[in-house]
Amino acid sequence: MVADDRTIQLGELVTVDFNADDLSVLGYQFTLNFDHTALELVELLPGLAKEENFGFTLIDKGAITASWNGVAEKSSNKLFSLVFRVESA
């Protein structure tokens, strides 16, 4: 799983694309932690993973859970994207 590193600015909307170079996996599961005092999740943009593959019950603590399994489409390496608003930098 790959996401680009970049500089952010206060008030900016930042889209973080999560991609995979090798989609030969049958599934994945993880928790994504972020600084909830600095970033506000605005939107999930689906790719291979859809909204039902994510859990947002811990979003107020800065945690997003994810679980996906199935057969990956070979036409795209985009897993999903998250859009955040920068609340502090």
C-alpha cells in the first residue's frame, strides 16, 4: 500500500490516495491512525474498497478501521482515497 508524502497548509483540503502496486492479495485489514486535532475527515472516495469496508466508530479518536477481501480488478491500482481538512499545521 502506497500513499504520497506531502506538505499541507492550514484550511486546505487534502486528498490522500492509497494505491497498491501488487493487487495479488486476497484481502487486507488495518487501522489507520491520524492526528484528529490536526485533520478532519471530510470524505471517503471509494476505489477497490467501498464505504462498507471501513469502520468510523473511532473517528473522534483519530482511527479508521478497514477490512477488504475479494478478487481485485486488474484495471486500477487505486484502493481508496481519503479527503481531510487541515485544522492545524
